[in-house]
Amino acid sequence: MQHGKIEVAVKLEMSLGESPVWSSKNQTLHWVDINNGNIYSWNTQPGDAPSVISLNEQVGCVALAEEGLLAAAASGVKYLPEQGQVQHLVDNAEWDAQGNRFNDGRCDAAGRLWVGTIAGDETSPTAALYCLEGGKLEKRLSSMGISNGLAFSPDQRWLYHTDSLSRCILRYSFDVATGELGQGEVFVDLEQLGLPGVPDGAAVDAEGYYWSALYGGGRIVRFSSSGGLVEEYSVPCPHPTMVAFGGDDLRSLYITTATQHLQTAEDKHAYPDAGSLFTMRIATPGLVEPSAQPLRNR
Ligand code: BGC
Ligand code: CA
């Protein structure tokens, strides 16, 4: 496989593929189709089909947990043990109050789960970013429409985040020992760089570069730690949603995509592979994804 060539890894027609996350321990890629409430797990062997678990509600993201996965479903965070029943951990109060479901999430190196919400109408500034620690979900940032793009710098000194509607990616100074966030500052402004679409999911590589999926922009972009655009790859459909590094060398980039905004028959015809999982070999490896410890107190 060539560097820089994006290929279909698993042909799917997901409505809203999202949240790829690589388990180094199990050499398995997990991801979700938010709208259909499906959680996929795949050993990355070409020809082997992924296994699928269906929840009875939308599922915004998954994170690795010890002996299983955490899933931020629309109504709350669940623990899916490798063996046994799904356990409900905490409610999403915004779901009952406003119909805001959980969206993008990621675990920090101390095992906290950071997970945000998306406004029911995808525009009102009623969504927020939460941190799950010691079994409690605490609101950390508010007044946003679509919480997305969570990632941490390799030294855990920065938390990256975006309200996709703002078309800006922000970074906050971060203290991994306490979980405190400092002031946010603009890291990347898509407008200023003349980039299309909105910033969706992301991942940081071992050199500290931030890879972002431009939803509606049909491309994956790589930014240096000072926010400069250094690489750009066109995806064969307009709505890539998130990236993850996988494979035994962490040098396979996996990209989830969506069909939900392809409205017309022409659009669907023009992008036959939309909604699939894509992959590309890359030069710089990713970081090992930590496991969530949602009940642990510090
Ligand atoms: C959300 C989608 C939204 C997209 C682009 C995703 O994280 O789940 O519903 O359309 O971001 O903002
Ligand atoms: Ca997302």
C-alpha cells in the first residue's frame, strides 16, 4: 500500500461512521455508526468482516476501557464488558432536558473520559463538554453547538477541542494530574487557512501533529503543533468524520465517513464508497490510546 493513498478498508454505507479507536492490546479497531446505534470491532484482516453490537439508541463515541469498552450513548455512558451485560454508568442530563445526544469523546492519560454533546438541532449553543471521573460527569465547557475534535498533545499539556460550528480548533492548557483546563486559544481557524468544511474528529500523532477530518470538506488535514497546515489528503467522499492510528506499527490511519448529508441520488452516485471505513499508510506513527477508568477517584 502506498503512502498518501486513501483506500476503502471496509465497504459500508454507514449513516454517520465515527469514533475510530485502536486497541493496541487486542490489535482491534472499534468505531460506531452514531445514527444506527452500532458499535463495530474489526481485526483489520482484509476479507474478515467486523463484528457489530447494536444498542437501542444512538451512540456518539466509544473509548477503550479495562476489559471492554465505554460507549457514550445518546442517553448516557455505558460500560460494555468483554463478557457479560451492558452496564449504565451515568445519565446525559441534556438528553432528557433538550434532546442533546453525546457526540465526540476521548480518554486522557489518567483514565478520565472527556465527552461532549451536540445540540438536537445541531445549531443552538446548548451543548457542552464533560469530564467523567470517579463515576461523576462534570461540565467543563459550555455554550457550544457541536462538541468535537478532542485530542491531547503527547506530553498531555494541551487538550484540543472544537465547536465544529465555529470552524476553529482551540487548545487549552491541561494538567493531567488534576484534570484542570486553562484558558483556551485558537489553534487553527479554517476560515483563515481557506479550508472547506468544518473541523470534526481528530487524533494527534507521536510528533504532536494534529490530524483533523474536515466534514463537508472531503479531506484530512495535518497541522503542526503550532497550527501550520503541513499535509492534506483528499478523501473520496465529502464527509470524513474522524481518524485513528492503528496497526501493529500505529502507521495505518483509519478514517470513518458519513452518508447522512448526501441528499440527492446524484450525490450518492458520485460517492459510491461514502459511509465506508477508509485507510491510508502514513510515515509518522500515532500514539497508544489510553484506557478509561471511569469509576476511579484521584
Ligand atoms: C456529528 C454530526 C455532525 C458532524 C459535523 C459530528 O461529530 O456527530 O452530527 O453533522 O459532526 O459537524
Ligand atoms: Ca465527530
